[in-house]
Amino acid sequence: MNSVLLDTSFLISLSDPARPHHDAAVAYYRECVRRQVAMYLSTVVVSEFQVKQAINDLPLRNFVMLPFNVDHAMRCGLIIRQMPRDAGDDRVRVKDDFKLLAQCDCESITHLISEDASTLAKYLDRACETGLATTKVVLLRDGFDAAWFENGQARLLP
């Protein structure tokens, strides 16, 4: 893991100890800080998070702010054109997910951490399968796994 984009569900889990995946979010956050992995925070995510909680509640000094720019918008349009959303998925939600996928692609972000397996992870996996993306998704529901920081290599001995 060289760089990571944090999605809204990650931020919610990080900031709320009552969330089921809070411990995993905290562990990934701490390990990214410890290993100096760039943690990108998209302005798309900031707008979603701000709906229910102030973004200033988060440790912003440890995040790299990533504005949604013209090159991201152009890439997003191409991804949407080549990979339409599933019929049952919310149009607005999926459109924001595709914006994050485009940012990962344009900025060569290696990983995305999320709690959202039903849409964001699904579309990112699909984009990778079709050659539209290379970013790997890390799901909080799977718990913390240090192997993500070691190119997938698990330690043989504790």
C-alpha cells in the first residue's frame, strides 16, 4: 500500500466508536500514519461527510486533500460510459462512487478503504476486471490486515 483514498464510510467508522468496524478503521489509520502512507481525502467525500458531521472533527493534518478536477471529471465520464450502473443502484450514490474511482485512477492511488461493499467496492472490482482501474479495495468488514502494507505478503511468524 503506497497510497490510499478514504471514502465516507471509512471516515464515519473512524470517528464513531459505536460503529461495528471502528477498530479496523482506527488500525488502518494508525498504520498509514506510522508507515507514512499518503491518505487522500477527496472533496467529494468531504461533502458527503459534512452532511452529518463537521469535517473539522477529523485529524485533517494527516490527510492530503484531493479536489475533484477537470481530468477527474473527464475520466469519470469515460468510466460511466464504459461501465453503466446496475439497475437497482441509486444513481446519485453510484455517480459519486465513480468520481472516487476516477480520482484513484488519475492520481495512481493504489488502494481505497471502505465499508461499502454493495456499491463502491463492487464497481471498483468490476473496473479492475475490465481494465478500467488498478486500485485495490480494502473492506473494513474484513478487519485490519497488515498484509495490505506488505504487497499482500502475510507474516509467517508473529
